Amino acid sequence: YVCIDHHGVIRDWNQQAEHTFGWSREEVIGRPLDETIIPASMREAHRAGLARYLATGKHHVLNQHIELTAVRRD
């Protein structure tokens, strides 16, 4: 479970996220998601998708079972 606010800042992070991504909750709360686990090559698309969702309510990935590439701390 990873929760971000409308700025893309991590607001909640559970134990499974700690295990999956290698960051403790204390280390990531308040950090931008895209600078933490989004691969550099996908950051602009992530930012654009978040901006589109906030502006229009339209999304391509919410409430769906999808597989995404992410970065682990190590």
C-alpha cells in the first residue's frame, strides 16, 4: 500500500511497501513518489498522468490490475 497526495508526495507507506521497495516508512513519508520508486525513464509519464487525472478525472491505471516497473532502494 502506497498513498500519495495530489502533489505526488508519499503520505502513507505500509510494511509490504517497505519490503517491496526497500525504504522504511519514515524514510519515504514526505518524499515525491516519482523520485523514490518511479524509474527515471517513466517519471515524465507519471507526472503527466497525475496532472491529467487532477485536471480531468480521467485515468488509465487506477482501479485496475496492472504490472508496473518500479525502482527498489538498492
